Amino acid sequence: MLSFSFAAFATFAARFALATLAAALAVAVFSPRVARADTPSTALDGPWNMTAVVETFTVQQWSPTCGPAPVTGTGQPGGVVRVRTDGAEFAIEGGRRTLRSDGCVDGMSTLASEAHSSDGRSWRTRCSTPPSDPRRATVNTAYFLTGDDTLQLAETGRYELTINAARCIADVKREASLRKFAAVPAAASAATSPGVRARIETGGPSPASPAGASGPAKPDCSAPGRAARLEVRPSRKLLRTGDAFGFRAVVVDASGCPTGTAIQWALGAMQFKDGQAHARVPTIDAAGKLAVPADCADATFEVVATAAGRSARASVDVTSPANYEALVAQAGLGPSGEREEPAIAVLATESIGASDVRAEDGARRRRTIFLAVVAGLALSLGVVAVIGAMRSRKARSVERAAESRHADRMREYELEKREREEAHTAQLHAHLESVAVAQRAAEAAAARGIDSGPMFCPSCRREFSGGGAFCPYDSNRLVAIAGHQDLMTGPSGGVCPTCRRGFNPGVKVCPHDGDELVPAGMMTVAIAGPPTVRGKICPTCGGRFEGNAGFCGKDGTQLVLLN
């Protein structure tokens, strides 16, 4: 019992500690940081270079009823954008759609913001769909200003779809970084006209741009830099059997300039919907052109483009022409059956590495605290386990000792009980033999006409002066006192509550009525009763007796009242 209770306590302590740890981590990760007064929000205004928003999906469970499962790719392409402050918030303009610090990156129409916090250097927002929407989604978005010219975007979410009793669940992680364009040097600013300098500082068209042209200046790609990322378009494609399609891939540097790096093409493992092996399967050539045989069955596979040791993957679904239009509408693809956003593999970039180093400052401290808390909890649980094991062993030892003592005591009790029963049986047997001897002696003396002296009844223990062989109160045969004084101290006999006859010790049931005998003392008053005026007579010998007698003293017959 002790070990079980301690184990239950240890389990409760572990669960409580884990719950506390989770709450502490949630507070550490999502609690707003203290704003720095030396970083005004207006410093964010201006042009920024933004990397592509990379979407990484992890499918927990999926059913074909929900359509094709989501795949990792690019949610929004990178490029030059403009950051515009709006009070304590800001907006990122210039991409496929405007992103705001008080909203989420996911563009689902039913997503709505339900919580938001900001401290001037970090912005956190939680979005979710209404309970009535079968597409349950919960998204957490955060922007971190990790330096005066670097913004980090991180978003995590979960999607749960319920369609025709089929449940589909997928997790997503989106990441991107923004680097602000460097300020124009003072000398160059002084030598530049006010109109041109204003366009450069605000990200407007460069002086080399045609008059009236809008948008930021394009980077100079005459000398491409180090390869930064591999892009494959489209990231998802739906084909009919018998179709051919050319995938496009390019390796660009941090500014988006093509580097001319060689790209190899290959196909990933194929999964046919009928589960059978097929001789004719899709193929892809060195230029990325995919060919699907006309007799190919419905299949799903990946097109893999590899450059500089890294690979980007685009998903492909092959179906029959009859099902093509329905699958295009169900999957939410474009009219050509594809998702134009590229699949991206990050190769190497100095700006991203530098941003990561600055972003690790706060994360390292939280990770150190997390490891310290986990180590403390592990040590505490280890101590609890050791103490529990020691107490469990001690409890088992105490329990075994108690069981051994109880067994010894039970053996002693059984031995004493058996000895008492044997002694009682021997005494009762000796008593019965003595009574029988006395009765036989009395009968022999009566037959010879010898007066054996005073007599007593073995049932009621009354004494009689002589002249009779039976007790007039319970009809039991009398025994001579002389020579049998030890019988006077032995156990008394019993009396039948129905016929009121007495019997020697050892008899439990009346042989006449079948009733269980009771001690003679309980029947003494009932047998004696109050004095009766009328006398009684024996119907056998005709002898007369007092009114309070019940049986004949000569032959033991039950008396009747005189008329």
C-alpha cells in the first residue's frame, strides 16, 4: 500500500512538473519583450530585400477525400518590398499580397485575428477560424526585429479538415527574413540631386529607369554572386495520362540573379493508386521535361532538381482525362493544373547566416533556461525514484515480517485450540463414563433393595434423600452422591424446552421432540413454578406427588393433575 501511494504521488509530481514546465516555456516564448526606446518604429519605413516565404508542411494524417495532401514549397516569392509603419504596427507591401504585423501570413479568408501583442521590437498575432467552419485552422505569427536592419518572420499553424467523416490534419511552418537597404552615403547624397536622392531613399525608380516607371531598381546581374537558392517551378503539377510537361529550374544568388549552376533532374519514388507495379512509368530528361505514358495508371511522385548538393522537390499527380477537371477544382490549382509558386532549396547565403546569428541571441538564453529546468526536473525525478525504490523495499520487508509473525501466531493459536479441545473431550468422556457407572450402580443397588444414600440429578443438580430413581422435575435418572462427589463439579446436562425432560451432559438434542437442549438453569423456574394446591398422580404406578412436581420419581413418567 505504501509503495503504491508513493508511486501515485511520484506520477502526480511528474505531471505537475511537466505542466509547469510547459507553462514556463509558453511564457518564455510568447511573452512580450521590453521595448527599446532607442529604436523608433518610424525607422522601419523604406525599401527592404525580402527572401521567399518558405512553407514546410508536416502531414499528421490525410485522406483522399480531402484532396491531395499539402506539400512543402514557397508561399510567397522573395524580392524588394516596402515597409510602411502604421502607428505601432507596420505593413510589408510589394509582394503577392500585403502582410501586416497585426495579422497572419496565411491568406485563408475565414482566418481572423483573436490575440495580438507588441513591444516595439516584436509583434505576435494568433489567428483562428470560427467554430462553424469545417476547415479548423489555428495560426501563430511573429515578427522579430533582430537588428536595426533585419526582420525575421516565423509562423506556425495546424489545419484540421473534416469532409464526409474523413479527418485530415497537417502542420505548417513558414519562415522568411527581410534586410533593409543600406542608407545612401553622405558624399553620394550631397552629389545627387534632391529628386534622385529621394527616389533612392524611398525605394523609388532608379535614375536609369524610364520616365514614369514604377517599382524598385533591379539588381545588377552582370557579376552574379554566390549561389543562394534553387527554385523549381511549378511546385505542384497535375497531369493527364499521355501529357508531357517541362519543369523550370534556376539557381540564383542572394539578389535573385541567375548563377548558371548546373542542375540535375530525377524522379522520386512513385505510388500508384491501384497498388500494383507497372512496366510503363513517367520519365524525365536532362532538361527537366517530363513525359507520362498514355497507358500509365493514376500515380503520385516527385520531380527532384539537384544543384550544389541540395535538392528542391515538386509534387506531381497523374490522373485520367475524365477526372482531371474535378481534381483541378478540388485541389485549388490554376487553370493549367499547377501551383506557380516555386519549390525552393536554400543553398548558402551570408545574409541569412548573419541574421540567424543575431536571432539566436534570445533563443540561446531561453534554450539554456529550458535545459536547466529539464535537468533539474530529471534530477528531482531521479531522487524521487530512488527514494521511492528504497521505501518500497522497506515496505515489502516490513510486510513480509508482519506476515511471518501473523503465521507464527496462527500456528500457536491452532495448537492451543487443538490441545484445549482434546482436553475437553477427554474430560467429557471421563464424566460420561462416571455417570454411566453411577447409574448402573444405582440400578443394581435398587434392584437389591440397598439404599445408596442421597442422590442428585445430573441435569438440574438437585439433591434428593432417596427412595426414587428419577428426578421429579426433569425425569432424568438420579445418581448417588456417595462415591461420586466429583460428578457434582462437572458440567451439567440440558433440558428440553418442549417436554422439559432432562438429559446427561453431552446430549445436545432431545430424542423425544428433536429440539435442541438448553441449560437446566434456564428451565428451573419454569419446571418448579409456583406452588399448586391440586396434587398430581403418576398414570403408570399410581403414585401421588406434590403439585409442583412434573415427573414420577419411581419410573420417570410425566404426572397428571388429580381430578
